[in-house]
Amino acid sequence: MPSRRSVLTAGTLVALSGCAALSPASARLAGVRLTNTGSATRTFEFTVTVDSETVYEETHTVRAAEDGATVELDDTLPDRQGKITIATAIAGTNISEETTFDDNNCYDVIVEYTGDNVVHWQSGRSDCDAFQ
């Protein structure tokens, strides 16, 4: 017969794991802009996964800074909520960056290639309409 302590411990673990399952992440992407502040045109390989499912995977060519090019992905991104991971790689280089959003905010992201690095600048808010 199991001891009272082992029954209580097992019950607590089951209860706590149920709480985690009741409050999953529901992050959203309001928009993404790809910018290239480097000196040469680059191809961005950009991927979005939601709850481990790839929902967006595209390449975009972005001209160099002096051309003032920015690629807006707002209208092409799927409207999905969950644990979101964005990944950016610069084709032909070893430069990449990955960021995960695992809360309940909505994010506007600027992906900046600086010439020697990729940075994911993000602003998070509780309401996606705040970015309109």
C-alpha cells in the first residue's frame, strides 16, 4: 500500500502539471520588418514556428542600407497564437538568430542585418491593435 506522502506527492504533481496545461502561451506576431543596414544586398531566410509547427518559411532579398530597403511581412504572416519562434539566417553566411515568444503578448519585430550580425528587435504589448 502506498504511503500517504507518496500519494500526496503524486497528486500535487498531477495538479501542478494540469495548471501548466491550462495556461499555454498565446503569443502573436503583429508584424515583421526585414532591414539591411549592411553594405551589400542580402537574402534573409525567415522562419516562423508556432507550437513546434513551421507556419512560415520564405526567403526575401533585401537591398543594402543606402537603398533604404525594408521588406514588410505583415500581410503574409499567418494569424496564429501559441509559443512562437522566429529564426533568421543570412544566406551564404554563418549568421543567424532565433527568438522565442512564450507569453501572452503580441509582438512587432524588426529583423536587422548589420553587416556582421542579425538582431531581432521586438516590442511586445498585450493588444495587437496597439501596433496599427
